[in-house]
Amino acid sequence: MTGLPVPPEHRVLLEGVGVRDVKSLAGYRTRRGYEGLARALKMAPAEVTAEVARANVRGRGGAGFPAGRKWGFVPKGSGKPVYLACNADESEPGTFKDRQIMELVPHLLIEGCLVACRAIGAKVGYIYVRGEYPLSIRVLEEALEEARAANLVGKGILGSDFDCDLWVHTGAGAYICGEETGLLSSLEGGRGYPRIKPPFPAIEGLWRCPTIINNVETLACAAVVLRDGADAFLKMGTPDTPGTRIYGVSGHVERPGWFEFETSVTLRQLIAAAGGVWKGRALKAVIPGGSSVPVLGAREIDVACDFGSVAKAGSLMGSAGVIVMDETTCMVDALLNLMEFYHHESCGQCTPCREGTGWLAKLVRRIEEGGGRPGDVDLLASVAEAVGGAAAGKTICFLADSAVMPTRSFVQKFRPEFEAHVAGGGCPSRKAAVHA
Amino acid sequence: MPRVTIDGREVEVPPGTTVLEAARGLGKDVPHYCWHPGLSVAGNCRICLVEVQGMRGTQISCNLPCADGMVVQTGSEAARRARADVMELLLINHPLDCPICDQAGECKLQEYSFELGAGASRFDVPKNHKRKRVEFSDRVVFDAERCIVCTRCVRFTQEITGNGELTVVARGDRCEIDTAPGKTMTGNYQMNVIDICPVGALTSADFRFRSRVWFMEQKRTVCSSCSRGCNVLAGTRWNRVLRLVPAENLHVNRWWMCDRGRLEIRDPAAPDRLASARLLRDGRPADADAGEVLAAVAGALRDAKAEGGAGLFGLVSARLTTEECWLARRLLRGFAGSPNLDWKPRALEADGFLMTADGNPNAAGARAAGIAPSAGGFGLDGFRAAAESGRVRWAVLVGEDLDDRPEDLAVLGRIPFVALIGARESATAGRAVAVLPGATWAEKDGTLVNGEGRVQRVRAVVRGPGAARPESRILLDLLAAVGAPGVPAPGASAGAVFKAMAAEVPGFEGMTLAGLGDLGLPLGSRAAAGAKA
């Protein structure tokens, strides 16, 4: 991996971070902070939506849905209040991008929220922050205080007729509350149960009122679009996914961490940017978009990190949490780790997910720990198909699919390793560790 | 109004109708666990999956609104496969303890397994274990291992009783239904969660392990514990009522009934039942031949008639059927000429939901049948004064006693001839000259009129003990014995008695017993049809 030309990072969202103060309001203003909001306040709400739609800001939470189009779903004249819910419940394993925005440039998120509220006609926005992020919560709260004092949040913002309050709400540790409708249930004080659709949140969301839910990074992009204009945004990244993304590279690399690149960066370049695979070892596999997505093999990494290209390669760019696994990784053990996570986090509402995630975890554990029986690998693959998930219409949300997709791809791409576990009575690397 | 095609049949439905509801309208019951017509849609069990043309994968029909032009396949290969997958997953951790489960025989898991299940299980890892025999109250017992977390019970407490006593705790395949720590279920409607539980997770402390349901006979009848007239299914075996569960009637009780109604089932063979006819001999009650007692009562009624009837008091229970009230009126007023007829009120505390303030199930029927004092006569309130003055020489109590009215009971001794026709032993019966054993609500066919004026059928589901017979039979015999004209002959069918009653009693015009159907009819609703006929 050494010697690969790594393009320079292009810091737009995280511009100035580590170089000068961009965290305080004064510091944020040195990067033309809140100019996007000022511009949005001079535009009609529909024009703000149109600008974000034209910039094709795709949802950075993982689904890649165009934010501008989503904002357009808010019904006109429903007579009900409209809400913004910012999804800052960043809990997808391998993902740590939103916290960089919240902790390093909190005003960028606040500005993004205000721009969105202006566009959709919301007077109240909630930022639902993962409870395990105490620093993010504290920094955001402090930034909100600053913004309130500077009349950037509250009544008559910047002398306009725009009133908007933003509140930080703290999660309590459930992965499922990062699912957008589970987040709404939790915000209302209920169990974090994802909701059946229809009704869709844009029509009936929080307290049965029209609600738009956007990821932190998506809203940050919206602030940048309003500041620089859609044309400038469209010049960055690929036509499929304009702009930059904050990629989190973790696992078996020399220098794990976050990197902001235009979306044209390839997976191979990202790994190089993180110092390459550690200890001089060879690459075995990469999960490109957070733990829920199909795994890619070492030969599948020459792919641009935008939504379309990674989808074409058979995986998903998701939340841009890039998990790197070296040649010594036991893929059965890695899958077991994932299955235990999804089993633990299933909310338990839908039959296939509630029962199926547990079955998958038990099967993988049996194979890993030496109890595998002939036919277990086929059984594992077949159970995964029975659990199906939202794409098959079997569940309310995508959590079941998040267990199914890795299972399917791990078995498909690393089947001999699974078979060897069954035939050899368990994990060879575990045995090696015991005998060493 | 959207038109949809379900399994090749086109149907127009009101906007907002779901595919599952539209299919039910066509007589197709799409499998479902969590969906219940009386509760909000949860969409969690996933067994109601159907295939919709132009939509990816399968869709839950319970939450899919019908759209114009929609083409739905409820039984396509994809839908069946998806449902079979869900069915398999529902059972992997289920204890499969059907042989000892009360729900067996009426369990939706069994029903859909029969339809969709594989013969063998692929699940060869250890099952999860959860709490068993959890007492949610002294009436409701929970088995978490059988539970499929459909949340019908949770939604019932949130949406119907509003007390929110049940909730889901924990996550994933560890989740269970529970009450708040240290709390139990309360109130008069707890047991409905047992009925709506589609599996054997919620069982009745009262009915638990008492009978395999398939050995019971289940008949539709009406609860007699207040004037609501909740429709029920009475489950019987060994000539005993083992269980009452609500039967759907959207005009009356929807899908629910109160616990009081179901727990007041008293065994028809209970020790306090009157099982033989009696006559007072030398001041002591002694068993007698029913024919002899009938003749004694008939003789007393002839005597009363001979004196104009003013000395006869008739107390006719508003727990009796309308037909019985009518026959009693024909006997006591029509034949014997008594102006002194009445029924005894029974006050309850209405609970704001189903239970009414009137503990008589048929006060409306008694009123319609003319059980009330006529001009110059007295009712229950005037009875004591009349008895004390010696004006009352004969008293006939039909289906009723005075045990709860000690002052009235005390004056019975002043009346030379007291006859009681009733089901249960009482102090009143102990003072009667003649006693004929009657029947409980569970032993007779006929009609009750509920507090809202709906005429509904009760059905005999068990037989009374010994010589006990429905009051209608006894009254028909008495009417024949005294030679009263214009009434059905002894042994007439329930339908014939109803027909004769309907011809005379206002509000019943044009009705037949069979024509009441399962749901009953409002008083007066067939008047026009009757006029035409």
C-alpha cells in the first residue's frame, strides 16, 4: 500500500479544524459562519429547499436520500406545527463522523438546523444526540447558548421574522433510536420502537405532526450549500454524490481516524490515508459504510466512495464508517461480533428480527466455537434469507437487514473459512492463540 | 372510493380501508396475530404479508391502505413463503407445550402452523427461557415463553381501559410483557387481555387447566349480570358452565365484557339450587310431587280470581326472559285479575364502560311485557303496607325472592298462600307454601331486552338439577291448568312462545325468535315489516 499517491484531504465541513479556533462562535465566523443562514433568511423557504435540492445533498446518515427532496414532502397548510429532528444518535459501529462536527464545529450543525427549519417552516428543532457522547452534548449545549445570546437561535433571528428554537435531547444507549422513527418514538418519551409506514414522518412524525429527520452531516452540508451556493457544492465530489464526506477509518490500519475527502476518493486511497494496513500485513476485507453493509474483499477496493459506485460494487457507502480487516482476521469471529451486536440491539417488535437475530448469533457462535455441524453454513445462509428484512417487507425497519446483509456477504465471500470452522471443530486462530 | 382487486375479485371500499379489512370483507381471513379490529395497528407480527403488484417484496396487509387499482395476491407463492418464514421464526423459541396449554385448540399459532408450518424444525440450538406462571393479578396469569409480543394486551390497557397497566420490557428476543414493578392488573376488564391473546401466554386463573377447549360445547348467549346484555360464548362441559368469553356484537359490547360478568358464573348444580317441588306441611317444607304443587298453585289462583284478583300480589323478576314475564302477566293479571304486579330493582354502580347501574338484565323486557301495577293496584313499594293490612291473601313470586328486603320478607307470614317459582334456595322459599324449582339464565331459551332496548336471545347451555325447569315451562303448565285461553299449549317451542308474545307485546311486532339472529334487534325495529305482513 505504501507509495500510493494519496490526494490531499479537502476540508469543507471541518475546515479550520486543528488549524485555528472554529469551535467558538467568533472562530466559526472566521469561516464565514452563519452567512448561509443570513442568505437563507433573505430567500423564500421554497427557494432554500430548491437550492439544497439542486446541490443534490444526499443523506449522510446512510441512505443517501436527497435532503432537498425530503424537505419538499412537508405538506402545505396542514395547520399543524412542523418539526425538525436532527439525528445525532451516531451509533452505527465503525462510524464516528457526526461527533467530529458536533465537537469541533458545533455551530455548523446549528446553522444547518436553522437553514432546514427555515426551509420546512419549523419553529422548533430537536437534536437527538447519542447518550454515549457526553462531550458532543456539552459542546453543543455551550454553542447553543452562544447562538442564543447572539440572536441566532430564538425569536426574530438576525432581525428577521424567523423564530426558531433548538433543543438538545439525549439518547439512553439504544442503537435503534438512530433509526429515524425509533428516534421519534424515543423523543416522545416512549420505547424506541420504529414506526410502521404509512404514515410517513414528513406527514405524521413527532407528535403526529409533519417532521423532517436529517443526519448531522447532511444538515452541515446544507449550511455549506447556503453559504457557497449549489454550484460550488456541485463542483466537489462526484455527480452521484456531490460534496465531501467525513470518512471514519478504523480497524487494522496504522493511523485510524477521520478524514474529509471529496466523494471521488477511493477505498484504497482512504486506507492509504490512514497509513495503510497495519504491521505490514495484507488486506483481507473492508466494510465500507458502517457495520450493516455487505463486506468487500481485498480486490474490491478500487471504488469511489460515493453512494452509487459502492452500490455498484455490491455494498453500500452507508455512514462512511470504513472498517479495515487484515489477513489475520477470522471472518467467522468478525461476523459473530456483528451478530451479537444486532441481536443485542433488535428492539423486539417484529417477529423476524426479534427471533432471527438471536438465531443467527447462536448459529455463528456455534460455528466459531467448534460446535458446527455439517450443513451449518447452508443453514446460516438460509436463516438469513428467512429473516429477510425490510427489503422483503418482513420488518418495520432495516435492523434485520443490517444483520442479514453482512451474513449473506461474509458467507458468500469467505465460505471456505466457515466450512473450515465446521470441519476443523472451531476457529483455527483461537486454537493457535491457545497453543502459542 | 378506491377499487382494489384481491385474489382476482374486485371490490370498492371506503377510503382508508386497509387491504386486510378489504379481504375480510370478501370473506378472506388473512392470517394475523397483532391486528385486532378493536385496537390500533401495531404491524409487528408480520404474518399478514401479501404480495402487491408493482411493490417490492411483500407488504403487511394490516397497515396497507387500499389504493385505486391496487392488485393484491394474498396467497401467492411469495406471500406464502414470506409468511412461512415468519411462522418458523415465531416458533423457534416457543415452548411448543400445546399438550398442557389452555389455548390449544383455539390457538392462532396452531392454526397458522397447520396452514404454513414445516413438519420439522431446523432450530437445533438451545431455546431461550423466560418467566412462567407470572401472576399479573389474581385473574390473569402470564407465560413469557409462549408470548409472541404482539402487544394486543398492552394496547388494550392503553386504548380501551386507558390504565396502561401492561408494557413491554427489555429488547429483542429478551422482551416480555410486564406490569410496573410491584403493581398488578386491576379493575373490571382485566380478563379481556386473556381473550385477545392470540396464543397461550395470558391465561385465566379461573379457567386454567379446567378443560381442553375442544371437549367443551360453546354456545352464543347473553350475559345476565347487568342491563348491558353483553354477548357471550358459554363454554360448557359435564353440564357445567366452565367459561364465559365475549362474543363480538358491535351494537352492544363490541369485543369485550367485564370480569364480574364472567366470574359470576354460578354452577347450576350448586348446593343452593332448588331441585324438587315442595309444599309446606305442618309448617315445615316437604318435598312433593310437582303435579301436586302445580295443582295447589292453580287452585290458589282460581281462588284469587274468584275474589276479583285484588288480593293477589305477583313479583316477577326482571331477570326472567321477556316471554316469561309475558306469561306471568297472562297468568297473574290476564287470568287471575291481579292489579298488583311488579319487578324488583337491582342497583349496581355503573363503571363508565360496559357495566350499567341496572343489575337486572331484562327490566326493559319486564316493562314491555306489562309487569307493573295497574290502576288501583300496588307494586313492591306498597306491598308491605298492603300485606300488613291483611289485604294480600295470595303472593306468587316468579324467579325472585325478598331475602334482601327483610321487612318485606317479614310480612310474608301474614299472607295465607305464598308460592315461589325460582332457581335457588332462600329464606323466602322457606316461607312459601308452594315451591316449584325454576331455572337459571343458563338453562333457558328466550329473549332479554337490554338497557338500550335491543332484543337478544339467551340460550339454554346446561340443564338444571332434578325437577328444575325453566319458568316458562312452569307458567305454561299453570296457564293450562287454570284453563287460561289464547296462550301456547304446554310443551310449545321457544319460537312459538316468542311468536305468541310478540303478537301482543308492543315493540316486538314483526319479530321472530330465529329472525333476531346473533346480534339481536332493537325494540320496534320490525314494526313496519310486521304491519306489512
